[in-house]
Amino acid sequence: MPIIDKLIDRIVAMQNPTCVGLDTIFDYLPEDMRAGAEDNAAIAERIFEFNKNIIDGVCDIVPSVKIQIACYEMYGAAGIACFERTADYAKQKGLFVIADGKRNDIGNTAGFYAAAFLGERATCAVDFLTVNGYLGTDGIQPFVDVCKQNDKGLFALVKTSNPSSGEFQNLLLQDGRTVYEYMGGLVEKWGKELVGKYGYSSVGAVVGATHPEEAARLRAEFPHMFFLIPGYGAQGGNAEMLRRCFDGRGLGGVVNNSRGVLCAYKKKGGTYFAAARQACIDMQRDLASVIGPMSR
């Protein structure tokens, strides 16, 4: 069974397409957790403790987490070890793990990136990796090959949530299509051999909630493309804006929320892990009110 089918099975079982973004910044931690942590090793240890408690608090109600690698790489070897420990712990708790690394290169180097995160010798438990497809097919094919061999998945940047994404992604080509639509077509082609029983491919797309018209166009044009949807919450996206990312069965994507979960305690009070759980419950209800029930 392709990895995308396993993820969708979990989404349907939980009736929840939420993805918790463990884009954990040290300043997100409560003051008492930050006290006395001055070197990278101490900071990384506190971040892992924070992540572990967040995971414990949400693992029975959400299907997936996304871990932004840059938040960990900044702390050197200790930070990378924290990233790996976080991914491994999330997998142990039954969560699907998306590594947000936006990797890309060509030839052997692309293959090395693919092996590092998705290959047999990968040192952490990752199910999906975000990639940047703007070097073209020879920059993505090595990743696709590893996904076929090891039942892994990708999310390629197509229409990102940042405000200036349109500077490139919305440019019109000679045939009238936008750059993001052309990229969507490539993603659909790259993933055509990895389509599962739900009609979605394990090679999906990053499509921001903050651009609902573009998301609707992509969903209509590329029915086999599963979305990783950033932008909900702190970036301004809401459930109504992402309604058209989903199909008539309520399927089609996972919706990432980072700060809205990790920092919920700063607004709601209480422990950070209890507040994170409640934020996920609130988000699930919000999404369900728009998407409706998710069915096979």
C-alpha cells in the first residue's frame, strides 16, 4: 500500500486532516524551560522535551507532524540530533512524519539528499520530504526513485503561502498557464506511478491556504495531487479559504499549523501541551465545519 494511502487511512479514521508543525523555536518554550540553557546541547535538549510533550498531547487526535529542519540545523550537531530524535519519537507514537527541508539539486547530489532522508540508511524516521522542483525533472527523479524503492513520499513546492510567492509562481507563460500551474503538471507527471487506491499520489504538492483561488484551480486541474497546506492560523489562512483544496469525499490534503499549536498556551493559559491539544481539537472542528466528513 503506498504511503499516501496509509496517511489518508489515518486521516479518515481520525476525521482530522491536521498536521502539527514542530517548527520549534527556542523562544516558544515557557520561560522555566528556557532558564539556564545557554549552549546548543542544552537548548536542543529542552526543545526535544517540549516536542515530546506536544507529541504525547496530540498523537491520538492528529495523523501527522511536519518538522522544519532549519529550526534544528541552527543548533549544529545537537540540533540535528534533536530533529532525528523528534522524528523517531513521533513515529513511535504512530504519527506520520513530514521533514520540511525543501531539498533540491541534480544528479548524484539529489540522490544523496534523497538517501539521507528517505533511503535505507536514513538516520531518522521520515515518511515524506518537501522538495523544490525548480531545477526540473533531473532534480526530482532521484527522490521519486527512492520513494518507489522505500515507500516514501514527497511534497514539491507548487504554490507557496508566502505573500511574495506570486513574483515567480504567478507569472504567465506563452501558452497562458501560470508557472505554478506548469509546476503542478510536472508534479502530477512525477507521481503518476505512485497513485494509490484513493486516487492520490505519494508525490504531492505544497499549496498554501493563503491563496484559495490558485488552490481551487490546482485541485480542479490535478485530481491526483495531494496537498500539504501551510498558512492556516498565524499566516492568515482559515478553514473557508482552504475549502476547495479538498474533494467531495473531504480528502485531498493535510493542513499544517505550527505557531497556533505550539504557542497556544500563551493565549489560552495552562500547560503548553494541554493548550496544544485543545488547539488541535478546535482546529479539527473548524476544518470539519467546512470540509465535512471524510470518507473512503
